[in-house]
Amino acid sequence: MNPRRILIALAALGAALLPPAAASAQSQTSSPAMAAGLAAQSAVVRVDLSGGAASQSLTLPNGKSAIIELPVDVRDVLVTNPGVADAMLRSPRRIFILGLKNGSTDAVFFDTAGRRILTLDIRVDQDPSSVAQTINRIVPGSKVRVDAMNESLILSGQVANLADADKAVQIARAAVAKPEMVLNMLSIAGKDQVMLKVRIVEMQRNVIKQLGFNLNAVLGQLGEPQYLLGTAASFGVNGSLLGGITSGYQANTTKQPVLQFPCDDNFPQGRLCDKVVRDITAAENWDTATIKDTAGSPGLNKAEATIKAFERVGLVRTLAEPNLTAVSGESAKFLAGGEFPIPVAQDKDGAVTIEFKPFGVGLGFTPVVLSSGRIAIKVSTEVSELTSQGAFSLATPGASAALTIPALTVRRAETSVELPSGGAMMIAGLLQEKTKQNIDALPGMTTLPVLGTLFRSRDYLAGETELVIIVTPYIVGPTTPDRLQTPVDGLRIADDASTLLMGALTKAYNANPQAPSGRSYQGPYGYVIE
């Protein structure tokens, strides 16, 4: 027999006679490089079995492993869901648990006698370590911890500002299937406070000119009807409010016949009584009457003419400077004004439901402090005031006067801008020019040479409006109370002697020496001079 064949047969027989444990160890160490790699990246879990069979939980990132070390030999491991996790026996007392995909399962460990010694609850989630490393690298100075739970990510820890927190959330959302699967539990190390200063400046200039003749003519006759011909101007700036002249109903300018009738029984028989006939019913028994005279003004016709000349130049300045402070990421609102009632409903009994609407100077904004000291602001501001132009009058049954609901003149702006601390930007502006011109005339009479001017009236109205809204944000911090100054600092009401003898309303005294020096005023007491 060939000696080489004899050696191969002896080697095969020796391998067959090895004990099972030795054979298992030999097969399990067939890939020492793989075992070394798993051991290098795996967490070690040591189990204490001094109290008998144990139960323990294990959370694994997807694609990662853990090493279970037991004080006794393990012969077999049963994994209920091999698709979620797998177990590898590297030695009788060291087992590798591999996380394959997200989910839950358990592994049961048996000793050499077949007794259960450990039940391990395994949950495999997404690996949060890579997300945490990415966040801490992109957001320097942050200390963010990322935990996984049921395919969701939980962010905890501390960041410098709200902008860094938003960056961390955006990075975490890129690692999950849905944005709502990221739970933000981050805290801000030091929240910045932002003060917003808003300036609303408006200038209005109006010019009104009126020139012409106001001619009224009344043509009367016997009876009540009157016929009026005139050039009463209908332009909006006319009327008694601005000095225009209006003419009313001309009473008793025509004549009615006066008839004499026999008096009634209260008078001596044969006496005649006078009666003014104003309509057909008053002329009954007219066949027994005689015409005596006519009642009314001496003339049947009446005419009047007035020269109308008016000019006005107006200038209106509106200035509002509301200031408001809010924490970064929070909203704040401010209103200096009032509320006026508006009826919104009425029941069957006539009771009216009132709702109040605000007016005045309002400001609302939400600041977000970004990196490098820039501030993103969502701001809404307005200046409104009550006006009779556009007002609504509601007549109530049984009431002597109508209910007038005023209208509002509003300047409003709402936008989002990004500015550095202390930087200013004009967020809104308006330049408006309005011209109105009207000529009132008597038809057919204006074509007469020279005299045609007497039968027409000219009204001219011009208006210019310029409006600007400027915002300036500042990153501010608190200070000591003694460095803050209020409008009443340094104010003392004058006594009776100063008020009666000197006409003074206030007395000045030394203000807070530590308060910042402001603008000084000089002039009579009781006046504010800008």
C-alpha cells in the first residue's frame, strides 16, 4: 500500500475521533479575522447568574454587535426571530449577538445540561452614533446625544442657540423615513433676547382751493310749488365744514290767495273771516267767498348770489416708534391704543351683541438669532385711528338717533427679514399723490362771454402722502434697575403757589445721576419742545 495514502487515512480517523466541543471550537475559529473584527467593534455584556436563571435586555444598533459573557458553559442558543438578530458561539462562555434589521426578538441560552440559564430581550434600532457624530461635527460647540427608539430618533443635550438646534433637527430628519419621527429634546445654553425698534413716519400735505359764485334763483307762483335754479357746488370739500356756503329751502316766498268766507256761529251774523287757500280742500264753498288779498312775501320771485373764495393748506405728521423685546424663538405683541365696539348680531328681542376691535399702534414679531449674530425676524406692525370717512350708520327702530360705527384708517406692514444686530432696513414705503378738480355750472349759461363766469364754480383738491416703516433689531441683555430711566424720573408736580403765580405745572429737581443723560429741554414749563 502506498505510505502516503496510509497517512491521509490516519488523519481522517483522528479528526473523526475528536470530541464534539473540540470540533466545534475548531469550526468556530475557522475565521479568526472575522472574530477579531467583531470583538473590536462590539460592546461586552457580562451576565451574573448567581441568582439562577436571568433575564436581561439588550439594545443593538442596526448592523452592530454585542458580546455576551457568561460564567458557565453554553451549549445552545435559540433566537426566535433570526431575521432581526443572530447569535454566534465563539467559545462556550462567549457569544456574539448581531443586529440584522430593525425590530425585536429574544434569545434563550441553554447550558450543557439543557437548562435555560438566560433569556435576552433584543431590540435592534437604527444606529444613532453616526447621526450624533454628524451633528457634533457640523454644529461645533454642541453636545448632542442621539438615541433610537422604534425607528425614531430622540435628540437631547445642549446647543448654543436656536439656529444650532434647528440644524441638528434637520440633520436627524435626513436619517429617518418621516420628519415627525425626530423628537427634539434639546436645550438652549443661553437664549438671546432681541429688542425690535420700529419707526413709522407719515407726512400728509393737502391743498384746497375754491373760487366762484353761488347763485340761487327762486321762481314762484300762486300756490305751494317752488322752482329753484342754482349752482350749488357738490364737490366733496364744499359745505359748511370747510367754509362753503349752502342755501336751504326758501319758505314763504310765493303767494297764496286769501278768500273771505262767512264766519261760523261763534261770530255775529253777517261777519266775514279771512282764510288763506293753500290747496283744493281749503277752497270748499269758494263760490261764497270773495278774493281779498294774497299772503306771502311782497315779490313772487327771489334771487341771491354769493361770491365764494376759499383756500387751505394742511400738513399732517404721524410718528410712531414702538419698541418690543422678546426671547429668540418666542413671539411678542404690543398695542397702545384702544378698542371700539362693533355690533355683530341682533336677536329677536332686539338685543345687540357687541364685539370690540382694537386700534392704535400695534407691533408683533418673532425673532430668531442665527449664527454670527444675525437675526431673522417675522414682524407685523400697524398704526390705525378712528375716522368718520367710510363710517356706517345703523338706524334702530324706535330710537331717536342712528347708531354710527366709525371706520379705521390703517397703515399696516407684515414681512420677514434678516438683519445683523443694530442694522436697519426699510420694510415698507408709500408715495401717493392725489388730485381732484371739479367745476359746477348752470347749463347753457357758461358759454356767455364774461357773464358765464358768474354761473360756474371751481373746486381744486390736491394731496400728497409719504409713508415709511423702518425696523432695527438689537441683541440685548438685562441691566441693573438704577441704570434705567423712565419718563417720570425728575418730575415733581408744582404746588399751588407756583401754579397761580408762575403758571408752572411742574417743578424740576435733580434726576438720577447714574441714569444716562438724555436730551435737555429749555422753555416755559408745561410745554414739550422738539
